[in-house]
Amino acid sequence: MMAGLVLEWELTADQTKGLLRSYTRQGVCVTQEVLGFYLVAYAAFRMGLCNFCGSQAHDLGEKARLAASEKAYCYKLLHILNAE
């Protein structure tokens, strides 16, 4: 859930750190390393989902929208992997 929030809302590094601190204050301990794993997993899952759904879509507009989303998640995944 946290990885989805970070990626979908495109939180900055400072915003993400603030979110982690807020979760920690509530008793939910999530380290930066664990979050990094889930960011990779979330971006890869969403990229694959967009690819699969695009291959099943019949509407050309929907195919284009899903292809653009797949590309966006690919860039997010590459950004995460290059930041590590």
C-alpha cells in the first residue's frame, strides 16, 4: 500500500521520508530498504498489468492509454533501480 502511494502520488524523497516517520510513530516500522523492494515490485507489477490488459483490449484508445501507462511504469521502475 505504501509503495503504491509513493509511486502513484509521485512523492518526493522528503515526502517519502516524512511518510515513513509518520508510519513509525503509529507503530508500523518500514525501513527504506523494505520500501525500496516494494517500490520495485509495485512498479513491475503495474507495468506487467498494463501490458497484459493492453494486449487484451479491443478499443484503440484504451490500448494507447494502457501502452502509455506501461511506459510510465517502466520509467518509474528504471528510476528506482538506478537510484539504488
